Amino acid sequence: MFFDRPESGELAVLVHLDLHRPHTRDDLREFEELVLSAGGDPVALISGSRTSPSARHFVGKGKLEEIRATVQQHGAQLVIFDHELSPSQERNLEKALECRVLDRTGLILDIFAQRARTHEGKLQVELAQLQHMSTRLVRGWTHLERQKGGIGMRGPGETQLETDRRLLRVRIKSIQARLEKVRSQREQGRRGRTRSATPTVSLVGYTNAGKSTLFNALTQSDVYAANQLFATLDPTMRRLELPDTGAIVLADTVGFIRHLPHHLVEAFRSTLEEVASADLLLHVIDASSEERPEQIFQVEEVLEEIGAANVRRLEVFNKIDLLGIEPRIDRNDEGQAIRVWLSAQTGAGLPLLLQALDEHLASEQFCATLRLTAGQARLRARLFALHAINNEHFNDDGSQRITIRLANKDWQRLLAAEQLTAEELLESHTE
């Protein structure tokens, strides 16, 4: 067999076409791993090449016959395409092959449905599935395309298909409303972190790059981490103390993948907004992967799609233990850290990452010792409201000596509101 097979699962024939599109050099091994992650039992891989897909069956007549013969030979129950199929192509293929047909989007949705653990995660996956299903609802209901009969049901009526579409729309609206509440709660949390000047750092990267392993290593957490695609679905946040910056919030997020279904991007909007609103992104990259340049490109594409393209980022090249190289920090011409090489599994290079994080985030923080007079009680109250005061000391003359830490932008806004300059308040100032 061309790759390891699980002990059990649906027998599946895999189909992949090379369509010669730029920036989409497809990784067949990744496709196989997706099928295995979904619990499939691959029995054959059929590949080919076309300049463009067929409108009716996606594949040509010859390839369709080859797929049909392979399905019959192995008694397969499922054919999975490594492409997005239109609803009509899916229906035509099922009719021609006489078995279930699944496209790449349906496959990823199935994996997400298996991995979702939290209430929010399950809602997001269900929303994506329903949105995907709504375009394919006609399949399986053709025998019910007739109006209901019976006493009280005559007249214009409603076909069974229309009923199901209406129920689907009602369910979608219900889930969207519940997710909107979750989105509002997340927004409140973000506003709270902004008020307290707590920086947020989000881990992003291609699926299976080692984000959760790195998250656990940094925060001493026990988030589920495994050598499989989409091991993490539900976002997790933990507090992390840095030597210079102080407390930050570290967020672990869902991994990206090429051709990430649009339904998923929409459904996971509340989760992905954590990425777009972060102060810094840690782009975790599998340094040992042969597909590293393509995976970096795909992550950049998704970040662009969710509005996070302009968020500052620090690249983390993980899994250097597989390459046998030493941890290090790469810097640009200005001396700023742009890349950290480490191994989250062994812990090698983690202190370098903390150092680079401090360098990036400390520049956004204002740390100083102020001397406030008795008449500046309102300024003191505002600093307390921002959770910016680390400690304070009352002098004999009624003045206060306070040590503060807050975001630079909040400090500037505070000075403008109080119509003061920094020189009037500073006792000593350290950046």
C-alpha cells in the first residue's frame, strides 16, 4: 500500500488532479493525512492532469471510468476529491460512480466536526456544515419534490425541499445569533485587556506546525497536542509573564491549510478576530517540512483574508531537533528580532523566544516612576482604572510616588486628556 492504513474506517478512493495553477503546488501526502484524520481507510489514489476541470464530472470520461473500476475493484463506499466540487458535479459523480462522493471542503468540515470540544467550537462547525449543506440540499430529496396534500394542506403548498431549506435557514439564523453573543463576549474581553494594557500574542501557522506544543511549553498548560492535522480547534488563552514586559495573554488558535474553506473562515470569525486584534502574531513554521515555502504562503493568504495582514509578526521556526541545528535569533538590519529557531518538543531555544517577545512588546509599553501632587487625584484614579499602577508611596508633603506600566497609546491619550506633559510628572523614566 502506498501509505499506512488504519485498522478500520470507510473504504475510500482518493482523487487528485494537477490543474497547473500558480502558488498551489499540491501536497498529496497532506491530502492522504486529511483522509486518515477523518477516519477514512484509503485503498487507492488516482491522480491525473488537466488544464481545467470538466463542468459535468470535474474529471474527463477516461478518468471517470478509471475511478469507477477502482471503486468496484475495492468495494469502496466513498470517493474523496482533493478539490472543491460544485453541487451538480457532486450529484453527477455520485450517479455515475454509485457511491458517496466528498470534496475537500466536506472532508475538512467532517474533521472539524470530530475535533470540536467546546460549545462555541461545535456551534461554529455546525454553522459551516449547514452553510455548505444548503447548496447541496437537492441531493436525496428529488423524490419529494411535490406539494404536500391532505386536509388543510392544499393550495399553493410547499414542497418538502422548500420545507427543509426553510428549516435550514431558521437553524442557521439561530446559530448566528448565538455566535454573535459569543463574539460580543470576546469583544468585551479584548476591551478589558486593552484597558489593563495587557498585550495579546496569538499563535498562528499551518496545521501541525507545533503551535499547541509550543503553547504548552511556554505556559505549562496541557492543551491537546498531537502529530495530526487540526489537533486544535477550540482557541485557548493563558497568561504568560515576561521579564521586561510583564503579563501578556498568549492565544492558541486553529491551524491554517491551503484552500481553507470559505464557510470555515466565516463560521470561525469570532475566533479569528482574536488573531486580527492581537498586538503580535507568532507565526509558527515547521522548519523540517519540505513544503515550508508553500505553507508560509498559504498562512499569509489566510491572514490577508481575515484582516490580519498588517499585524506585527515574529516567525518561529519550530522542530529544529529534526534538522540537527542549534537555536538562534535572526535579526534585520535594524537589529530587530524577526525569526527564532527552536524546538518546542525539547525546549531548546525557548529562552530566546521569550527574549524576542520582550524586545517586541516592551517597545509598546510605557514604564515610569511619577510624582503626583495632592491635586492630581483624578489622574491617579484614571491610572488605577487602567490597572497601570504597580506600586505607590505617599510622601510627607502629601504627594505620591507611583510606578506605572501601560501601553504607550494609553499614556499619550491620558496626557492629552489631563492637558499635561510627561516632563511635569516624571520622577525617573525607563523604556
